[in-house]
Amino acid sequence: MKKIRKENIQKGRKDQDNKRKRKNIIIAVSIAMFITLTVFVILKKVGPKELRMSKRSEVKEKSLAVPSKKPTDMTKPTDKTKSTDKTKSTDKTKSTDRTKPTQPSRGYIPTKFSDKEVAVIDSSKIGELLGAGGTKKVYQYGKHHAISFLSEQEVRSEVRVIKKLKEMGLETQNSQMGKLEKDEKVHWALIMESWAAMEKRGLQIRDRKNPGSRYGTSMIFGGLENLNVENMQKTLYLILDDVYKLIINGMCFGVDAFSLVIKDTEQTDVSDRKEFKVYTERKQEIKLFFSDFTDMDDFDEWRLNILKKMIKVGKSAESPDGFKLCEKTINDYITRIYRWCCDDCIAHAMSDEELDLIEPDKRKVYKHTAFEKIKNEVMTIAQPELHTRICNYFRLQNAENREFREYLLGGSKAVD
């Protein structure tokens, strides 16, 4: 009896020991799994984040260490030279809340024209007179085009100027050289995208020479209460960068070449066209628009002569380093073009509906006392800034762009 009892006690103790061992094993396994999971989570969430931050820091440090580039060497101080002036940022934040996308920014020059140097003109498509000014008479040509008959040299010169303006990122017309053979004579013409066609793709041309050629319903100021220094400065600064590009490239055209365009952006609602609204409400931008360049015989020589009026190099500089800026001449160009931008472009870009809101009796906003005063106030702010920017550009080109000096010294024609 005692023996059986003893065996039962030993068996119970053995069972308890086994249970204790199994419990310890389960606890140990659980702890190991917990530790493994914790380490995994730490590596997953913390490690890569620190690694990403480290990489971003390295990229940032490298980007700060990159030296600024020297001006591109070339035989002409124009098209591909990039200014190192960084006073203005060109970054644009794209909004995603626009109601409708803009129409494709394409011109109405048919493929059969654009892939040929000279297009054959169909005389049956020549329509009514659209306007005249400067050295041109412009007629309707088909549905989307306009045409102007000029000499062959004038047409070739104008096509070349338009090409240069586009390379510089400035606004001008799509164009094509055209030829009409009639009565054993050859008539040369410039075929252009019509301004009505340009309006359909978001470019409202405001021709300073023809009041009837003011396309679109966007306004500059919208009312007399908005005609102030702040708004004038905002509007003018949008086009002063265009003025800067013109002057540093020696492309100081006459007044007939200057007009204004109100241009759609990616945020513009293209369905909103009927009512008259200020361009800022429509999220549009203002740019200078260039046309009518037929008053020059030789485009390359014309540009070079303008640059030589602003910059003296070699013996003509009469200075130890052979370089001299004619700052008075530069300032004269700035003043002249500024006046054209204000009196001829901005003032003439206003529709009769807008002028009625500003000065209904005379519709002469460019002679309005308030406009004149505001224009002069803004000029005192803008002109010194633009003058400094242009002079700094020319000094940099002279110091670091060998071919720029050779171009001015040699007087050779710029090569495309």
C-alpha cells in the first residue's frame, strides 16, 4: 500500500515538472518571437527612414557644392546664352483644381507649309483686309491664316526674326514664307497664323496699331480703383523680363513691333470667355507680343550695331582692359522701351469696355493724370533694377565668354 502511494506521489511530481518545463518553453518561445518582431519593426520603420534622411542630406550637400556654370561659348551673344541673374524665380506651382484644361498650344500652320521653306499661295483663299500698320497690309487667308505681300528680302528677314524670338522664349506669330506666281511674275508673302485663330488657343492679341484688333474679354486693371502703383508694378514686371531679353540680345525693335498678349495658363478655365474679367481672375499672364520687323535690311548687322552702341571692346573702348559699357545708351534703350510698354502696349491693350470703367468720357487712359503719375513712380523702381541686371550680364559675358568678345571685335555675322 505504501509502495503504491509512493509511486503516485512520484508520478504527480513528475507530471508537475513536465508541465513546468512546457510552460517555460512556451514563455521562452513567446519572448523570442516578441523580440524578433520588435527588431523587425524597428528595422522596417526606423532604419530605412534614417537611411532616406541620410541620402537626402547627401544630395542636398552635393547640390550646394555644384559651382555655377560659365556662360556658354558661342559666336553670338543671344539665343543659347543663359543669364546667371537669379533675382527672379521661374518655378511655377501647378494647380490641380482647375475646372477645365486649356486647349493645346499649337499653331494653325498646316503641315504642308511647315515642312517646306516656301509654301505655294492659293490666290482664291485671299480675303478681306484685316488691318494695316507699320510697313504691312494684312489680308485674311483661308480660315486660320493671314497674309501680307512684301519683298522677298523682307519676308526672309521677318521669318528669321520670328525664329530667333521663339528661340528666346518670346511671344510672336507662327509664320511661313509664301510665293504666288501670277502673270509670269513672282509675288512673295508672309503667311501667318491669324490672331483670331490664336485667340482660340488662348492668346488674346492686343494690337497697339489697330484698336479694332483687340481680341478677347480679359481686362488689365478692370476699374479706376485698381489703377494704382501696386497693380501697375505687378503688370509691368511681367513684361520687363521680355525687355531684358531683347536688350541683351541687341534686338531693340522700333515701336511698331510692340504689342501685348494676354495668355492662358494651365489654371485658366477655357469655358469662361463671355464676361469681361481682369486677367488675374482668370489666372492668365501678360507678355509682350512682337510682329512687324520689316524695317531692317540685314538682321545680323542690325543686331551687331545695336550691341556695339551699348558695349565698346578693343581699341574703341579706350580703357586698359579693352571693355567699356555705354551705360547712358543702355539706359536710353530701357527708357524708350519702357515708355512703349506703358503708353503703347498696356494703354492700347485695354478694350473700350475697360476704358469705360476707368474714364468713360475720354477713353484716353494713357493720358489720364493718374496713369501718368503711376507710370513714372513705377519707372523709378523698375529702371535701376533692370539697368543693373543688364550691365551685370554684359560684364559677365565679357569676362567669361571669349567668343562674345570675338563677335563684337570681329563684326562677323552670327551663325545659326
